[in-house]
Amino acid sequence: MPRLKTFIMGAVAALVIGGVAPLPATATATATGTAAATAAATGDGSPTDANIAFTGRWDTRNAAAYTPYWAGAYFTTGFTGTTVKLKQRNAIDLYYSIDNGPFVYRTNVSGTVNLTPTPLQPAGHTLRVSYRVVAGSYHGDAVFQGLILDPGASTFRANVPSTLLEFIGDSITVGTTTSKNALTAYGWLVGERLGVRHTQIAQGGACLVATADGCVGLERRFLKLNPNADTPDWDFSRYQAHVVVINLGTNDSGHGVHTPEFQASYTNLLRQVRAKYPYATIFAMETFRMKFVAQTQAAVKTLNDGGDPNVFYVNTEGWLTSGDLSDSVHPNDAGHVKIANRLAPIIAARIGAP
């Protein structure tokens, strides 16, 4: 992955992006997203093992059990030996990939979960694990309690890219109705295609604005460790996103959110994202159902007029047809691929990816 260039604040002529255009460069920022190893020796496979890279928002307050929140969180590590097992507290559905192979789906597993029923060749291997989400929450008990390796084996640091993309949204960004949920959603697909880390700060059914009838408002919840409970604010020093993509507004009109309120809330969310990620490029996507288009554009213009040229509106008209939807709202697998095909080049132009 090429190194990111120094961020240059300069004028940008176009506010609406429908394809790839020359854009100012972003700043170098380390996106480790990895919990510090404070309680265990390096290489033992415990949650605090410094060789395990945690991508996304993980609750690491309990050194013996790490819990991911939001959609699309995962961990990556290398390990030696011929077998690897997970220690899970209670039943959970999960996906795992060894040596960059296809993800394997395991349902309702708990306790010691053998990921290598057929032993591997005695060599160094890589492992990635992600827990399945349903409407933004984890399907089961997504509590990682460590790895079990062969006697004498150990973990090692896998080659993990420093660049990180963050996708903020509702059930569309979660990947609801697709075959593998978060793993077949456009955010995951874009990240994989560009060879960078990625996380989906997305919640099924979420609005931008928190409403009296209970719609989760990501204007507020974006700052939190957990979208579904009163938890501490997320520690944004854990990683810095290089690109943030927002896709919100599809659900707000169904919960009585009015246009002036939406515009003010979107503007506030953009300002919060900028405060937490000073050097990130921020993209505000037009919702696929054309909800609050003018208000989203106006929010972007407010930040541009205020001296922030690194916020852009993405016109998504024509990206999807009815055949790309599994229902009237959610893209199917092919629909998410189409979104990724359009969005990946726009993001690649910002991070120098091929």
C-alpha cells in the first residue's frame, strides 16, 4: 500500500463526485486499531496478545474477553503450527479465513471451536475472524477469549495494512439481506478490493436523527463504543480512519424527521467526524432511495464554505436498479457489488490505491 501524502488544504472545485477526479492528498495517520498488550506475553494467543490486530470497535476493558460492537469488526493474526482453535464464551455464529482462503461459516458454536478439523501443514499461517451480525447486533455472544495453538506454537504479527476505511450507515451498510451480511456489504467489498482495513459503523434500522419513537440516531451514537446500550464514548485514539463514508437518511423520513432537522443533524455529524478524524477524506453518499438529497448536499456545502475542502457529496443516481434489490430497500449481493464498483475508484483516488 503506498504511503499517504501530507494533507494539503486547498480549494476543490467540484462538490459533487460521480466518478474519479483529482483530489487533495490526505495525511499520514497510523490506524492500528489494536489493543495494547498489557497482561500477557506476546505470542500466546490471549486477547491481550500484541500479535492480534483488532479492526473496528472492540471493548477491551476485560483483558480476558474482548467484545466487538457495530458491524464488520474482525481480528487478524499469524500463527505457527498445524491447528488453531477459538475460545468462545457462549454460542455465536462466525466467519473465519485461514491463509486468505474463502471465509468459512460456523453457526451456533461455543466453548473451544476447532477451526482446523483437518490439520494444516507445519508452517506459518494467517487467521481472520469476524462475527455474524443481524440488524447491526451480533448474532449470539460475540466474546473472544483467545486462541488455542499447538504445544510450542505461537502467534506472530500478520501483514496488516495501516490504511483504514470507516463506513457509517444503517442496514444497507450492515449488509442486511445479503448472503454473508457484513462480509458481502459494499464497505467490506471496497476495503477488500483496495487491500486496506475497513470497518462498518452501522446499525440496522438506524436513522441519522434520534427520534421519540426509538430510532437509533447515529448523529449521537457515532461517538459510542456500542450502538445499542449506554456505553462509554469510543476512544478515537485507538485508530484514525483515512476515509469515512456516510450513508444515512433512508430511515429518517419514516420516523417523522423533518428536513431542517435532518440538515442540521447531518452538518453536526460531519463536524463530529472531522473533529475525530482531522485528516480523513469524508464522503456523504446520496441515499439510494433519494431521501434528503438537498439537505445532505447543503450539509456538505456548509463544511466546504467553512473552510473544509475535504468533504464531498457522492451522487449515486443510476447505481442500482430494481434487479439489484432483495426488497424495496436493501441491495442484494449483486447490488452491493455494483455499489463497490462505483465507490472503490472514488476512494482509491484519495488513498493512492490501484
